[in-house]
Amino acid sequence: MTAPPGEAVIDVADLAKTYRTPFTRRRVEALRGVTFQVRRGEIFGFLGPNGAGKTTTIRILMGLISATAGTAKILGNPVPSRQARARLGFLPEQPYFYDYLTVGELLDLAGRLFGLDAATRKRRADELIAKVGLDRARTQALKKFSKGMMQRAGLAQALINDPDLVVFDEPMSGLDPIGRKEVRDLILELRDAGKTVFFSSHILSDVESVSDRVAIVIRGQIQAVGSPRELAGQTLLGVDVTLRLDDPHGAAADEIAARGDRVRRGDRELSLTVAADVDVDELLAFARERGARVVVVAPRHDTLEDLFVKSALASDGGTAAGAAVTEGP
Ligand SMILES: Nc1ncnc2c1ncn2[C@@H]1O[C@H](COP(=O)(O)OP(=O)(O)OP(=O)(O)O)[C@@H](O)[C@H]1O
Ligand SMILES: [Mg+2]
């Protein structure tokens, strides 16, 4: 069951989730009106600090818990739905597998749950075990696997039904830099094979480098959605100016340096950063009058990291970025 072209593969509107802890009667507002759409064929990164509501959103999408309010659709079907589940691959945040199984047995079991016949199960399992690089560990029980191997077994398990949409909750967590790169490459491969990938992470660089679009979620609310390039570079932070001067430590250099900050002096060069609202033409004329030649003038835009950190700080006065907690019924 595939969604018609142009229709969102994931469509979440005004999603809210309030957890109630049974004994203390605390209310945790994990999601407070989350809206976003994931388009067919894109890699969509769901980025947010710990406790922001990523896993909660994913568990609602997977039909594991119900939302307090709002709607969630996968491939055009309201969740939970059997039609959507059949075209979906899922890697949970902390996968728990029967650890006496081998990876081949794990994949066979996953294939059975999707009703695949024995030949298809065998073929897909062989392909996937090779794809995630677990060939040499085929005969080992999962309980002997390292964290990285376990994560790769989980990724293979999520792909057994050749899904149109894959949802990975923190697929890079606990992996070393090589493992993270392998997961990024796998995500790109899946996209190139025509699949839609939705994955969460609290690590900006993991999301930034592969995602076509990103949603930043903080304290149960979406702070921004867009391509990493759109989201970054929205604000001009300043202009970097590099000048050539006979004496970058002389009086003329000092006069120029006084007009900016982050001053760096090299052998024959003076670099400084001026604020975004400074008249750069006027500054350059001022510098030329003092014998400087212009080498580089470059705008400095904010990065996705700036946005991420700024949003996290703005939403909670600079402390925790987790959910809103209130006492009482
Ligand atoms: N079953 C639950 N009962 C009560 N509160 C919960 C429950 N599950 C999650 N929470 C709370 O809801 C908020 C959102 O949690 P969630 O697991 O969705 O965050 P996350 O973005 O996935 O964080 P992480 O990066 O740590 O995985 C947190 O404050 C968390 O403590
Ligand atoms: Mg989580």
C-alpha cells in the first residue's frame, strides 16, 4: 500500500502526548502540538536533545502508544494500521532481541512476522547480513555481539520486509565514528534505492550530513523544519575581512583592527570580523586609505548548530531542554 505521489509518507498534525506517572500523579507533557510532513523519497532527520519527545513521536507513529490529541498517518493510513505496518521498517531505540539467536535466525523470525516465504526469507537475510557487514558473525549468538554489531543486526531486521519507509530511532547511538559513518552510508543507500528514511538523533552532525530535511524538536514542540542549508544561514552573523598590510602590528593596523573584533594578525595579514550591520564598503575604503589591500571579504552565516543551541536555550531559559512537568491530576 503506497501513498499517491505528492502525498506525505508521514503526516503528523498537532500531535500531543501527556504521560501520567501512576503514583506521583505527575503530568509530563512530552509532545505539545507537533506538526510535520515527510515526503516520499527523502531522508528526514528528527533532531532534538534528550527528552525532547523524539521516541514518543516515533512510538505513536509505530502504533505502540496512542496520542493524547492530534493525528498521525503513515502512507496515507491513520496509525496504527496493518496496511502501513506491512510497508514499514522499524529500528527501536533500545532494540531487545532474543539474545540466544544468531543474526540469521533473528532475520528469519522477523521475516516470518511479515509472512515471507522461506526462500524469500533466506535470500533477504543473506543480502542484508552482507549489507550490514555481519557475514563473519553469522554463527555467533547475538549475546556475544558488541553494541555496534547489535545495532547493525537491528538495522538488517528493520529491512527484512523491503519496506518503502524506514523509521530508525537513534540508529547511530553507541557507535564509534566508523560505525556512525557506516549507518550514514546505509541511510543514503536506502534513499538511493527509493526508500523514505525517517530517523532521530540528538547529535547534530549525524543528522546534518545526510538529511534532505530536518525537524528540530525541543520540549515537545517543533522549532524549525527545513533543509539543513535553509535552516542554517538564515542569519548573517558578521563579515570576515582579511587585509594585506606591510605592518599588521603598526598604528594603521591598530586603527583598522579597532573597528572589528576577533582580530588575527599574521606576517603580512590582518583579519577581523565586523558586525553584520557595519558598512563594509566604508570599512574597506578606510583600510585602503591606510595602505591595506583587500584579500578576502566573506559573510559569516549561522550554522545549524547555532540554531539548535539557540532554540534549546530560548525554549527553557537556558536549562534542561526536556519535557514540561507539572504536579497534580
Ligand atoms: N512512559 C513514560 N512515562 C512518563 N514519562 C515519560 C515516559 N516516556 C517518556 N517520558 C518523558 O517524556 C519526555 C520525552 O521523552 P522521549 O523519550 O520521547 O524523548 P527523546 O527525545 O526520545 O529523548 P532521548 O534523546 O533521551 O531518547 C521525557 O521527559 C521523558 O522523561
Ligand atoms: Mg529517544
